[in-house]
Amino acid sequence: MLDVERLSRTFGGVYANRDVSLTVADGELRGVIGPNGAGKSTLFTMISGHLHAQSGRITLDGQHIDRLPPHRRAQLGVAIVFQGARLFPGMSVLANVAVGATSRTRAGAVSAALRLPRHRREEREIFADAHEALARVGLSEWADRDAEQLPLGQQRRLQLARALTASPKLLLLDEPASGLRANERRELSHLIRELHRDGMTIMLIEHDVSMVTSLADRITVLDLGEVIADGTPDEIRRDPRVIAAYLGK
Ligand code: ADP
Ligand code: MG
């Protein structure tokens, strides 16, 4: 489904990603790990289009997407939950999810302001999609709550719901479990595993190696902007380069 070929990006002359290549199969759950600053977030934002690659190629289902802006990639099925993603303050749980969906519709701000018929129809669809996504992550009963009042674990599931309104075929999750308590982490793992079982292709950056190894089909390890290993969780755990660069620390 996803083919990343020799993707590179520098910041101030230093490589954040250097010739990063990987292939993700349809329906796969790919873990991405590596020390802080390894280039994991850079990789995800280049795939989603929020950051430009300086060289390399990204192919989604046979289509080159590396020249497309983020919203076009989103329309093609790429969804991202950014590291440390924020909620919209002062808005309900439902509104937070609906705002995510609104940005992807055809009817733009002008039609929204004029409340044209197409906009009203889309508004109904958006709220229907938002309700469905909230049900998917188990937050239906909190739909009218102020999103910021939710415990962190539920806030993260809300971020996930927002991404799910797009019915993505490739879901990029950048450290969705960071800062969560053990039970919240388990709930989130369970949810990610369910999405994977339903056939969604997922890439997951996660600090907790035991969580990634329990979820992922394959794991890519980055260090200093380069791929140093790629394999099954068992292969990764035994890889001497991974142990030296990362697991051994
Ligand atoms: P990770 O997600 O693995 O912790 P990042 O992709 O965030 O790593 O960062 C990789 C490297 O690129 C780091 O050295 C970081 O400081 C640098 N970097 C990332 N984003 C920027 C930016 N917007 N401006 C300058 N340097 C950046
Ligand atoms: Mg990061």
C-alpha cells in the first residue's frame, strides 16, 4: 500500500531523515521506534504532507503522492494524529471531532457562511460521521462534554476519533500513548488492535517497546535519521544494532 523510497530531509544541514525507505502492506500494523530525535515524527509528517521531503518518493496504492498538499493526501486516505496533538479549547467532544471532519469536505467556508443547501446536507453528514467515530472509540456518552475536561486517555481517543471520520486507509499515530496511565494505555492498545483487526493499515510511533511489540506485525527502527532495522518484533528484539542503539540504553 505504502512505498517510501529514499526519503530525506535536513534541518540546518543536519539530516532528520536520510534515505529512509520502507514498504507497508495493506492491512499491516507497522511500529516505528527509535530514540528521541531519531526522525520518527519527521517521517510521519512527510508521509502526511505537512512537511516537505527534500528528496525521495512516496507512493500510496501505486500513486505518487509526494507532490500533493496534505489535504489531497487526506482525501486519498492518509490520516495523521500528530505527536502532542491539541484539542480545540472550549468546544465539546462532538464539536472537536466534527471540526476535523469539516476541513475535509468539498463545501468550503463561503458555502458554510451562506448556509447553502449543500452545506446543510454536508453538516448533517459531518455530525453523523462524528457520532459514528465517537461510538467507535467508546466516547458516545461524553459527546456533549467540554473536551478539555476529559481525562487524558479519553482525550487521546478523541484525537483518534477525529482521524477516523475520514475513514482513512492509512492511519499515522505519533506517540498516542505518551503520558497515559497503564490502564489508559491498555484501553488505547485494545482500540488500535481492533482497528487493525478491522483491516485498517496503521503506522504507530510508540516509546513503550513492549506495547509496540505486542501490537505490530513489523517494526522499523530509526536512529539518527536512518533506518537501522526493519523486521518482525522478534527479529527487532534480537537485532544487535537495535540493542546497541536503542534497547540497550
Ligand atoms: P523523533 O520524532 O524521532 O523524536 P523528530 O523527527 O522530531 O524525531 O526530529 C528529528 C530531528 O530533526 C531532531 O534532531 C530534531 O531536532 C530535528 N527537527 C525536527 N523538526 C524540526 C524543525 N521543525 N526544525 C528544526 N529541527 C527539527
Ligand atoms: Mg517525535
